[in-house]
Amino acid sequence: MTEPLVLGVGVEPGTPPAHLADAVAALGEVTIAVVATIDRRLGEPSIDAVADGRTLLAYTTEQLDAVVVPNPSAVVRRLTGTGSVAEAAAILAARATGGAGVLVVEKQRGTGVTVALAR
């Protein structure tokens, strides 16, 4: 995939940047233009590291919870109040930046992180 994509990120507080970098690397050869997450994770070192030089968008629990996603999680809902962070954030940010808001990679789990890609 060479078109610029949106990376949706869910991250556990305090997750080392290397864990998120590993999860992104596992997505393969992609060009990420925008990083999106839940607003309460702004300032997390791993989010800051992956967003460096890219547009960073953040969404409230309510905004994320309004998005229909293919893989909602009861655990994420219990912890954050929404059934999805990575997939929902990717979809919302893709739409906000002129894309179709379609997932091209559904959520993938890493160590303390979840990532998804949308266009």
C-alpha cells in the first residue's frame, strides 16, 4: 500500500514507544499520514513517537462509540467507555481528512497496543 493512510491507535497507559513501533512495523510497507487515538491518550510517549511529523487527531469516547466497527471489544468498552479505539479512530480520522472512512486493515494487537489502518 503506497497511498497515505490513517493509523488508528489504542494504547495502554505507559506502553513503551518500541511496542507501538513494532505493531506499526508489522503492518508492512505503508505510508501513514495521520495518527488517531482517544483524547485521553494524548501525551502518551508511544503516541507522540509514532505521530512525530504527522497529523495527530484525537476523539472523545462519545465520538468513538458512535462509529460502527467490525471488531468491538467488551474489554475496551469496560476500560474506556467505547467498544473501539483503534478502528473507530482510524475511520473517523480518515473521514475528517477527506477519505472514505474505510478500514484497510482491521485491528491488530501488539504488546499493550492495538492498531488499525483506514483510508
